[in-house]
Amino acid sequence: MTKRHLYASSRFILLVLLLSSLKWFDKPNTSLLNQSSWFSAFNLGCKVFPSRNCGLQRSSSGPRMPPCLKLRASIYMTKVGICAFSLIILSGDISLNPGPFGNSMNVSSSSAFSTTYTDDSDVLSESSIADSDFYVDSSTSDVSDSVISDYFNINLGENGIRFGSWNVDCLTMPKFEQLKLLMLDKDSRPQVDVLSINESALKPSIPDSLYSIPHFDMYRRDRKGSKKKGGVLMYVNTDLKHKRRTDLEDTNIESIWMEIYPFKSNRPVLFNGLYRPPSYCKEDDIALENNVESAYLLNFETIILGDLNINYLASSNFKKHRLVRAFTSMNFKQLVTQVTRPISETCLDHIFSNRPERIHSIGTRDFALSDHLPVFAVRLYSKTKNPRAIPGKIMYRRMKDLDKSRFLSTLKTIPWDTAFLFDTIDDILGAWEQLFNGVLDNHCPWREKRVARMKIDTK
């Protein structure tokens, strides 16, 4: 009842003050809005200086303000103060930390991201609030943690090496906290096995412990020189057998080469966390091409992931790019087809693989504090020990009845010079193979054989 009467009287006082103020401002002879009247009302005084040729001395004392103007100014300031006080009363309670106390916030179970607030502040007594500085409902905390973990669940499964890439555009602490939510699930277990971070912008003076994450080994390649940003980080799950291939790394290229063994496998997979700045010229692309080629010659399955600053969605320009043509010649295929930088509607973050049939679940996740979206994929592997086998047929050349002397004499009679009548190297090679295969068909004909079981590589 007291609050209701107080609100009613406050509304009445505010209405009276507004009507009186409007009536006072409507007077045509009011001089309170005059600049000189304001100076006089606050006893500031308008300084009056005589002319230079006048014989009087200069004085800074102005004419005295009539008491009526002072009274009017005082009444005006009083009205403004009462009006502000009435507005505060009408607005209700004022708190430095507004919000519900304790369990006054109830999370609706109908939606994971919708919240319903109820006013239960009257249930708590003033003594209980004064005794506790901060009260947190454990059930509310558990629900909020569950909502956060569900939001950052990337659902990559368990059957394979889960990897990804993210251009963070300077790794600040808020981005690092989000990075941990991406990499660890609600039970603090890794939900990503390999993650490459581009443009980390870390300096050698920053210790590794500041950006370490449980269950992960961190490797870094900081940018050298005075240029800002740049740099590459790579996190690898400690449960995976791995080692860094520094022999494949170039000091002038921002990349990290890792040799990672899939679970229960003796043949490694090469992962390359790469950042190619947009300022790269032709010479830089040639150096990067040579670096990738040195790894390609090892005849390992290779996955290159990172921000290459080449727009995949501009297909005509993408296919003509020197670096892309070089990767294509080494049997690499770009697998990301979605927009990875929404602000420019471009796909700049790529995943190249020379065994693309083994890469699945490729996509982006729309939660990031950077202008780039994180990209994830899974390199599948088979957990079965024995490969599948099916019946089939094989083709082979029968070498049992081969007469080597006759075979060599036939080769000497073949007109090999006719192959060089063609202009292109492909036509010359095709003609030579046709002549040679004709000799083989005469001396070592093809035979067909039925086999009971045929092995199929599923790894």
C-alpha cells in the first residue's frame, strides 16, 4: 500500500510540475533564457570594460542582479531537481548490479537458448541478502554449462582423425577461451585431434604455457621481423603418436609440418598448418610450391590446411592461380566449398588432400570471434584388422613361354623412328607405347585368371 500511494503522489507532483513549467515558458517577457540572465543568476557577472580612450579605469564588476531574477532562477533549479527526483521514484528501485537474486532466474526447458525471468525478489529477506555477497544456484550453473557445451559441440564423431583450421586474426584471451570450448567437450575430453591456428600474432616473448590446453601438445611458428600479425599455431592430441618434421619447414614460410600416426597404424599422415599472406608474390609462391613438393616426394598421404588467401568460389581465377595448378599437378584436391569469410563472401580457408576419398564431414561452424569461420573435417580410418575380400578375376601376362632371344630380335626390327614423327611429347609417347605393347602381346599375351578372394584396401 505504501508503494502504491507513493507512486500515485509522485505522478500527481510530476503532472503539476510539468504544467507549471509549460505555463512559465509560454510567457513572452521571460528573460531567464537570456544568456546574460543565466550569468547573473549564478553570480558569474558580465565583465564590462570601458573603451581605451576613456579616462575611466577598467572594472570587471558588472551590474548587480535584481533579487527577482535570483528568485526565479532558484525556483527553476528547484523544479528541475524535484522533477528528476520524481522520475527516480517512478522508475522503482535503483541498483548498481541490477538483476535477479539467486534462483530468481529460471531457465526454460523448452529451448536450450531461451530464458524466462520471474520476480522472486520478495521471497528473499534483506538479512539473507546482506549476509551473502554473491549467491549462485547450482542447478542454474549446471544448465548454463550444458547449454554452452551443446552450443560448441562440433559433432565430428570418433572414427577418424578430427582436424580443423581457424584464422583467429590475433589470438586474444577471449578468443583463446572460445578455442578451449571448441577443442574440449563438457567432460574435458578432446573433440578435435589436430587444429591449425592462422594469424596467431604471438611474439617470442610470450610463453607457451599461456596458451596451453589440457590433453594437447602445442607447436608454434611465430612471424619474424617487424610485420604485425601472422604466425601459425598447431595443437595435436597427446593420445596420437606424432612428431614435428622441422626438416620439411622453411624459415621464410609460415607453416608447421607434423607427422601424425592414426590410431593403431604404422604409416603416418603428413599434416601441414599453413598461412599464406595476401602479399605473397610469384617468388614466394614458387618457394611454397617447392616446400610442398619436398613433402610430396616422400610418398605419404598429405593434408594441407590453412588460410591461403585464394578465393575458391571465384572458380576461374582459382584454377588459373600458379599455386593451385602446382597443387593439382601433385594430385591435391581442395575440399572446402563453403564461405569461410562471411564479411567478403569468400572461401579463403582451404583443406588440400592427395587422398580426398578418405576425408569426410567437411564444413564450417558459425561461432567465432574472428572474421573467419573455423573449418573442420575428419580423416576416416578402418578399425577392422582384416581387410574385406570378395571373389573376382585378374588379368596378367603369361611369362612362362617367353623366349628372350626372339623377343630381343623382334625389338630390333621395330621402326622406333616413326614415333618421333609427331610434334607433341604425349603423341610421341603414345606411339612408342603402342609399338612396344604390340611386341609384348605377341610374345607375352594377356591371360585371365579367376581368384577366390580379392583384397580391397579400406585404409
